[in-house]
Amino acid sequence: MDCPNCGVYNPEERESCWRCNTDLPKQTQPKRRSGQQSARLWLYVAVALFAIFTFARTCGIGSDWLQPDVQVPPEGLVPNRPPIVYQLDTLAVPEPL
């Protein structure tokens, strides 16, 4: 810490300046956030992001970048086949013994 009177550097543990013998100001510890305050801050951020995302999806904003990329193969590579249809009413059910 520098002396407020003469400007000479003094180690942090000194209480008075070694050159001019002026009392040095006391060091105050910086305020630290508690873990609960940090957790609460992250919770507020998460809730705010969720609200913004939900509002954007409700209004239809930004839905283009949320859609998955579907790659369609070029014509002629995949033959046109009819879809497979299962009819449940024609399935054989085994008779009980």
C-alpha cells in the first residue's frame, strides 16, 4: 500500500509508514458473496432465460433455427414405395388351451 502522505510503498502488514511515520489506513476486506446469493442469482438468470425462450416460442420468433435440418435425398436415389400398413383386425389370435 502506498502512504497517503509521502507516497512511499509500505507492506500490507505495516500500520504506519516507515518513512514519515504517518498512520496508514486500515485495510478492509472486500465483501464476498455467499454461496446462497450466487445460487439465487443463477436461479434468477435461468428463470429469466426460460421466460424469454417461452415467450419467443409462443410468438413464433426464432422458430426457424429451432427446426432440425432434414436432408432430402435427390430424386431417383430412393424408390417410391408405398407405406407399410398393418391391419390389426386380421391378426391371428391363438386360442386358449
